[in-house]
Amino acid sequence: MVDRKIRKELQKALGKNKVFSEKEFLITYSYDATGNEPLPDLVVFPENEQDIQAVLKVAYTHKIPVTPRGAGVGYSGGAIPLEGGIVLIFTRMNRILSIDTENYIAIVEPGVVTLTLQEEVEKKGLFYPPDPASLKTSTIGGNVSENAGGLRCYKYGVTGNYVLGLEAY
């Protein structure tokens, strides 16, 4: 259970506009398409790697479970907390950092919407095949964590076939 002291510690480190414990936030980020609805204790919206590091440091120190979450449109329960804790919402980390057309590599933050990445690489004459049914709302981080596919996966493979590396904090 995350108490008021821990919430205030996180708000001090990240800012009050990134850490929420109000019921409407807890309910909003407690479910995905599975229909399960276990409530988190806190919802945090990191905007950069320093925010993530601060959250993970506090969570590790206090033994608080952390659940990463993209858009929450999955059918496997991967985006919902099992036992309260902190849900990290990556929708504010939604930048495409670079697209290298020579080496066919895109570096993106986890909150980039799948369709946005597809459209941006197409502008450069490239093709990003994974096309989950939720591509208009699903995020790359969620696609990676769930190894999303879509109809084109039969010919081109799933998300995992297109991940060359990850940076974890």
C-alpha cells in the first residue's frame, strides 16, 4: 500500500502534475480490454528518464510494485496492476527521437502511437509492418511488452522481430 508520505515524496521529485491518487485516476488506469479492474495506489505520468528513475528508486526502497502502461488497449492484462502499487503511464513520453533511413532504425519513446510511427517512417520511404488492430491508439511500448502483431504479422512478423534494443532504467 502506498501511503501519503510516499505520494508526497514522489510529487516532490516529479511535480504534482505527474503523480495522482484521486479515485478518478485510479479507476481510469485500473483496466484494459480484459475487464479486470484492480485499482493501483498511485498513477504516475513520467515525461523523461529522470522521472522514471525517481519512481523506480522510491518503489524499490519501499518494495512497491510498478506496472508500466501504454494506452491500455490490450487483451492480456499486461497494463493493469495485480496488487495496487504504482502504474506508470507512458503517454507523455511520445516523441520519435530519430529515424535513420540508412540503417533502417527508429529511436522512439514508449508512448509513441503505432500509427504515428508508421506514418512518419512512410514519409521517409520506409515501412513499419506491425499493425495491431488498435494501431490508432496503441503505443510502441505496449506493443513491445505484448509482442503485438496484427494481420501483417503472418508475412512480416510481430513487434519483437523489429526491436533491436531497449533502454531500461
